[in-house]
Amino acid sequence: MRIKKFAVSVLTVASLALTTFAATGNAVQAAVSVSSTDGVVYVTNTNGATIYNEPSVDGDITVGSASLQNATAWKIDKAITLDDATYYEVGTNMWVKSSDISFDAPQANTSTQASSESSNVNKWMYVQSDQGNVNLYDAPNGYFNGNSVSDGSGYEVYDQYTDDNGQVWYDLGAGQWIKAEFMTEQHVSETVTMNATAYDPAVLGSNMGYSGVAANLSKYPKGTHLKITDGNGTVYDRVVNDTGTFAYSNPNQLDIAMPNSQALQFGRQNVTVQVIK
């Protein structure tokens, strides 16, 4: 499972950006014992977790000029013990002290929203929005934090929270929340506009059913998962399982399987086609 780290572009918690940390290239030398680890830690210090600089070869560690917000999630991959304290690497030249963090996810912050339901998620999801970028918030039902994410981009989702209005929110880490309606587990690898007609396989004597779509197989081989949205906003979730004579000369044409009464109403129209990976 991939888990995204977050870079600090400027030295304030409010400006944590959704970019991946580069792996540290300055390994701590032999005088200090560094061990590899893998996991997610959560800041539990209400004042935030102090960021420490890369330990020196002699085991000296100094305080940095940034901190991590309370109740935010961070990916770790290295640990080091100095003066009876353990530190974890959360990014290049960025370490946090064990006393400021926990491996257990905190409950939702009920000071900014009514407590309804919160649960761990820890899965990779993708942004889905016809409007382009989607705003992020500092908490469920909280305030816009100045950051946004773009359609199609993928992020590790750490926690899920349902507020009293039934709205589901996802935690992308670093205290950044997004409405669940803008997230999906389906990865859209391509979005194009095509022309489409509809047909009833049963009328042609086929028992293929209505889960398929005919396409040019050199463009979309059999088994390709397509999400097709027509001009009225109706979505057809189909898998390519057929082709047709029209497709040989027109690779930008689809023929969507559906009952004959619906196919007659569908006619011929432009549709938005998304390829799902």
C-alpha cells in the first residue's frame, strides 16, 4: 500500500502542501544506530510536534524551525534512539520525537465538529471532480485551509468521518480533509469525448446481457473498463466485450448495450468516456 508523505514548503503548519517528500540522502553515520521502519504515526502533542534536524554523526540533534499540527498523520521509514529518546524520520532532514506522536490514530476533533462516526481507512484513493480542483479543509465541517487537489490525483486516505448531517469526510493527512463525494477508488487514466449509439444484444440473438459495450478493439481491447456519461448525465459502467463493423473505420465510436426501449431513446450522441484502471 502506498502512503503519501507531505512536504513543508514554508515553515508553518498552515502551509503544509500535498507533495511527496524526497527520500533522505544523508544517512546518519556509524556513531549513531539507525533502523529501518515502516508505518504511520499521528501527532498527539496538542501544541504540535517539534521538528528536529538530521542527527549528526556524533549523535547530536538540534531543533528545527517547523512543527507538525496535532492529530495529523505522517509516514515514517527510519528510527533512531538518542539519549533514551526515539526519533522517527518523516521527511528529508525532518525527525519527530516519540513523546510527541503515537502509532494509534486519534479520534475526530469534536471541538470543531459534532462527533458522529470516525474510523480508520488507510487506502489509496483518487480525486474525482468535473470542476477541476477540490478544496481541502482543516477539519470536517471546518475551514478552507488554502490548499486544493486536482482531478485524477491519488492520495492515501487515513481516516473517514461522518458528521451529523451524514456528510462523509476523508483525512488526507497533515490535517487536511476532503468531502468523500470527491474521492473514488477508481483510477481514471484517460478522459475523452466520443460518439455513441446503443443496441440490444438480445435483439441480435445474443445472451451477452447489458454489462458490455462494443468498441474498436485496437483502441479499447476486450476487458477495458469504461465509465460513460451521456448528455443527460446518466452514467453507464461498462466493460468492452464486443466490437462492430462501424468500429473498424471509426475508432471514436461506441455502441452501448442496453434494453431495446432505452436504446431507441438513446439515439446517437456525444458522450464522455473515462478509462478506469
